[in-house]
Amino acid sequence: VTYSGDDGIKYDKIIVKGSLTIQPNNTDVFLTATTIIVESGGEVDIKTEGDSVHTITIEIDGALDLTKDPQETMVGIVAWEGNLTITGNEVVTKMAGLSVVASVGTNVLKFHGVNLGFTVGGELVLPDTQTGLNVGHWSFNGYVDQTEICKIVSIASSLFGETHITCEHVLIYDHSVGSKIAYVTRSIKIFTSPSSISRGHILHTGLGKFEVRNARIENFGRTTIDVIDSTKIQPTNLKFGPMMKQMEVTYQGTNQIARYAMHAHHSKIEAYFTGNAVLYSPRDGMVAHNSRVHITGNIIVGVDGTGIF
């Protein structure tokens, strides 16, 4: 099955036992679902073509059902020994250094070099470059984050081999010369809807395939930096067959472990996280748990815990 449009339907669960390809066909793709499940042997291939301007947006929107799913595995994209590949267009420049200070009140950014691959409508993240903070305390005693987002409204090249970017809004803070500015727009965006009751997560486990390249993953992950407080279950005496028993909840936790933005969980294959932009997660951005994952060239912004764990 190939999905190439925007049907306006909000799907509860998309369960893939065969093959599902999500790919533009002369138009942008938009898909809304609570959970996409890739079963063992199933294949989900989400991809854009390098010579196409069309994009894919997947919106996760829904709520956990703790009665049926007490350990919070649903809501997001979950591959149970399935094949999950997400492949966006190559990104020419992921990060570029400011050639001059970007001062408060300006809306123009200047970079060394031309043909950086940025596009009008794309977004840049300017990092917090303030100095002199008291690093003796993790919260910096009243620290105010000075990270800013620039939405690009125009791009020009100077006679001196520079690229000048005009932002939609003026800057609120100063950003130091040489600081690395991250380009976070990708041809594939997967995000949790602002209206969603529960946040999404991406998880793969077991065999199959797991490759996420050049995608933007935004507002994903549920596990927070609070103390882990996982739900506990145990088997009852009711058996359904060999290795199959009814389970019952003995304790309902409030901060389930292992629900991170991007998570290879005991994946028994080589996995790849390359060229992605992960924005805003309440604990960890990318996690390789007992898995062999090639993690290269990614941008991670606004995670409350560890960017890569």
C-alpha cells in the first residue's frame, strides 16, 4: 500500500503486517494517527525524493489507554521486530557559524560561505551563548534560556562571499560570533499535535530494520527527568498457551521508563540515526539501549535530559 496525499482522516491505529510506503506524488503528504505499529515482518517506508520539493508531515494525536496499555507502549510509531525506515532529503548544511555577532534587535544573520542549502520558510536555531553563569548549580540559579528560533523570510549573497539571512522577527538576545546555528527544517516532519493528550515516541525492538535519516522529530518522548516510576505487571494463573499468560497490573506508575523521542530498544540489527533534528523532549533525545546504532550528524535541541544516551 502507498499513501501519497492528505485524506483528512484521523486514524486510531495503523497496523502494518505487510508493506506501507508513505511518499509524495506531486503533492505534500499529511497523515494523522494515534499509533503506527509495524508488526514482525512488516515494512513501513517513509521517504521523500531528493529532487522533489514535496514534504511529508506525520502528526501524532491521541491518548493513552492505561487499561489496555498500562505500560504505555502505544501513541507514536512502534516497530515490534518490523522494518521501519524514514528517509528525508539530504541536508546540505546542518550547522553554520555566525560571521558577526547577531545582536538583540536585529533580524539579519550573516554566515561565511554561499549556497548553504537553506530555504525560505525554513527554521534556524540560535543557541544560548551567554557567559558568566554560575555552573556550580545545575539550574544556574535562575537561569533564563536564550535559545531562539529564526524563521527565514529571505536569503541573499553578499559580494564578500557571505550569506545574509533575514528572520521573520528581530532577536531578543545577543548571539556570539562563531556560534553554530542549526538548520532544523527537514523534508519529513513527525510531531506530536498540540491537541494530543499524550506525547508520541518512536521505538524499535528485536529484528527487522531501523533507519531514521534526515527527519525532524518534534515534541516526542514521554518519560521525564523525574525519578523513574514504571508500571509493574505480573502473570496470573490464566494461561492461553505455551509462553502465554494473562497479566495483571500490580502498580500503575507515573513516569514509565523507555518512552523516549527516538529509541532503539534491544534492536538486534545495525540501526542508523543520521542527519535528524530532534526538538523538545522531556528526557532523552536519542537512545541506543543494548543496540548497535550509528548516530551521526544530528541536531538535538531542547531536551531536558541527555541529547544522546
